[in-house]
Amino acid sequence: MRFSRLVSKTLRSDPPEAETASHRLMLKAGLIQQLASGIYSYLPLAWRAIRKIETVIREEMDAAGGQELMMPALQPMELWEHTGRRSAFGDNLFSLEDRRGRPMVLAPTHEEVVTSIVKANVQSYRDLPLILYQIQTKFRDEPRPRAGLVRVREFDMKDAYSFNADEDSLDQSYQAMAQAYRNIYRRCELPVLMAEADSGAIGGKDSHEFILATATGEDTVITCPSCSYTANAEKAVAGLTKSETEPAQPLEEVSTPGIKTIAGLAEFLNISEDKTIKAVFYFAEGEVVLVSVRGDLEVNEVKLKNALHVSELRLATDEEVAGAGLVAGSASAVGLQGIKRIADNSIANGANFVVGANKPDTHLTGVNYPRDFEVDILTDIALVQPGQLCLQCGHVLESTRGVEVGHIFKLGTFFSESMGALYLDDEGEQRPIMMGCYGIGVGRLLAAAIEQNHDEKGLVFPEPIAPYQVHLVGLNLTDEEVAASADKLYSQLWEQGFETLYDDRADQAAGVKFNDADLIGLPVRLVISPRNLKNNVVEVKGRKDSEAETVPTDELFPRLREILG
């Protein structure tokens, strides 16, 4: 490709709307163009990288026994209502009507459709196992699209689905997909963490995310450096340092004028925050819920939602809190009736807590569970924090920021049972098919790769997913000899199998061309100039290298093969 013919243009200054490094660099290097909030066009450079990622994905899916197909993005709403996922996806589901007024959706995922395909084509255990996959456009009406391709409303995804006769077979498919994912990321030169995860609206049993570490990622992964325990913050569990045993004290009211926060309460009473119990109010399916957690911890809303078995959860409004008879800033479960109460296990790890007295400007000291109050549910609903202890080995946990670039689930029989996808076992009995689901956001994977691979000058593409391998720069192209030599080398590079972007612009200075080469970040830059021609050499510089080298013209192609592997 000649640079002068490239449809996209590089920018000299940073785009003001960019939020992250990948967003900024993809706009600045001319990889993407925004059409509307969360909706982007892939320009030629990005699309070449996307296609390379897709090739790797297809090869690994096929090697794992997958069969590629294509399913419709436009689906009848009744499919989603039949499985109950219309409400689970909520406002994230794009909905519309056809000309006859029939409700339709733009698919965010394809479990319902693929299950209907298998229902029509699988009769007995002899037809199993199956792995079906596609690379297809998905639609999700994200409330806050952000960070370029990291969180968008229209995106390309590889989604795969396994169909098995039993748990053992499902586990084999799950492990095969997990290994295929590892292979994909390794081949794309992207080191990832495989973390235990929550299944979310898709539902299911076992679930793992693949996280690419980057400081600007929106996901937090909790890791143990000792035993390699790794889990998304939404799923992670941890132990608490055992509190020192102390005798239970009697309840006592204490005046706390103007104190509304845990930090303020701890400072006012000269105690640590872990000696308090925090009350947080949520609204879940038509009622206010009182949540209690130790004062130094935060509520994990995903765990809370799962514990309450609700599809929608949000913080209660001031009006809802007041309507439930609760006193904001001075509430607790002590003496409280007529409201659902759920508490984290941490309230049972300690003694003589300070809690709200359920009346203004007043707290209680010497509070102990279960002596002084009851809850309806006591379970793990706290957000794990670095510094807590690993439940597996007792080592101190750490945290890492990153971007999710893949997610795999064991779905079990939820979809097959709800849609009647059954098979006959070897004894002639009908049984529901066991299912798994495996997704990779292709555009997000590209964005995450850039987020992790860049410097102050621009992108630093991993070679396997770079749109081109070589960036050929011609200097002083108004000189006919230089122009002819550069054109000849450009043709030879393609003939030798090197995908090449040729900066053939005769009206741009050397500095502009070098800056654009660094910005786009292809693996190798070659320079043809009058001086190089005179010395019968080509200047060669790897994008990650600090210095260039001069290579004799007749040794160029072997040297390129060494550099590019």
C-alpha cells in the first residue's frame, strides 16, 4: 500500500475526545473514525489488523474442533422473552419493530439462536459433542460508551458454543476452549491473565475472563503471587485477618452530631474503620434492602445481586430511604424490622462494633453479631481489596488493572431446557444438552493490544497483528534515482512476502515521515535516501529499537526475516 493512496490521514495533535492511550493513538494514527457515540468505522489499517486477529482465531477454533457458521444479528424478541433474558439485559438490549409491528432485537449475543439450530439438528448422543462458532457484529446499548473500541455499542465478536452430553464432556470442551484462547493470545504476542469471573446476564456456572494488563483498564484482577490464584474483582474471595479476641461489651448509645460517614465516625471516636459496620441502602425489585458490611470494606454489587437473586439492582434514592423509615448516616440492622437485611461475613469477624442507632446523630457502641441483631442473609458480598489474605494459601493478595479480551462460561442446561434442546442418551432417555459459551471481542482485543504496546511516539504493533510488517520510507523522492530505487524495493518486498506500507509522499519532509512511521508503529522501518543509495545500503530500524542499522542491499531480505522471525 502506498501512503499517498491511504484513505486515512494521521493527525499532528492529540484528538481532544480521546480518553485512553489506545483511543488517542487509534484516532491519531488513522485507524478508526467515530460515527456516533460508541460507533466506529474501522479504517484500512485497523481492518487489516482485525483480519489478522480473526485469522488466528479461526485457526485455533478449527484446531479445537469448532465449525464456523453465521447467525442473524436481527432476531425476534420472543426468543429473548422465552428464555427470560429480555429483562436480564434490560436497557442494554437494542429493540425495534418490523413493518408489521413485530418486536425485534439487534443481538448482543447468540445463545438463543444457536440453541435453536442445535435443537433442529441433534437427535442423539452420537451427534455430540459439537462446537459452533462465528465472528459476527453485536449490538449493546451501553449507557456510557468509552475508551474508543474498549466499550462500544456496535462491535465484532467471536462467539463459540459447545454442546455436550454430560458434565465430563462439557469440561473437556471448556478446557479445549481455554487452551485455544491461550494459543490465540500467545500467537498475538499478548500476555493475559486467566481469571475466575462472574457470568453476568449470560448466566451459567464456571466462568473465566482473560485480562490483558494495562494501567488504564476498567477491570480489576485480584492475584496471589504465591499460589497463582487469579480472579476478577467481581468474583474474588479473600480471607480477613482474624480479630483479637475481646470480651463483649454492653450496648451503649453515643451522640455523634453531624457524623454521616465511616471516616468521620472513626475520627470522631478515635477508632479504626474496621471497628465499625457500614449500612448501605439498595433498591432491588420494588423494595429497599439494608446491606451491612465492615466499615473498612466496600460492597461488591455483583455478589450482592447474585445473593439476592435479582436481575436489577441500584442504590436507593433519598426518598426511598426515607420512605422505608431509615435514617441516612445513622442506620443499622440493630432493632430493624420490616425490611430485608443482608450482611457480609465480615460482620461476624470482630467484636464490639460501632453502628448507627437508627435515629439522627446517634450511634451504638459494643455491638456484636448475632447477639444484638439478626440478618436475613449472611454471605460474602464484600469487594476484595489488595492486602487481604488469599483463602487458598494465606498469602497477601495483590491487584492488577486490565482490559477483558475474552470470556468463557459453562452454561449448563439453562438454554437447552428452556428451549427444548434435548438428545437421546445411550439408553433411549431424553436429556437436556449441556452447553458452554466462549467469546472474544475482536475490536477490543486490538484496542487492548495497543493499550499495552505503545510509547510516547505512538503505537508499537506486535508483529503478528500489525497491518503491515514493513514501513518503507523514501526520502528526497523528487530525485528520480531515489524514487526509482524505492519503487523497485517496494515491489521486491511484496514479492519476497513482506507486507509493506510505502511512504511515497514526495511533498513531505523527512521528519514528518519518521513521525508518522513511529505513530503507526509497524514492526520494521526501512529508509531509502540518496546517501544510502550511494553506499548501497538500506537503513533498518525495528520499532522497539533505539538505534537504526545499515544493511547492505543484497543482505536486506535475510536480515528482515531474522528480525520478523
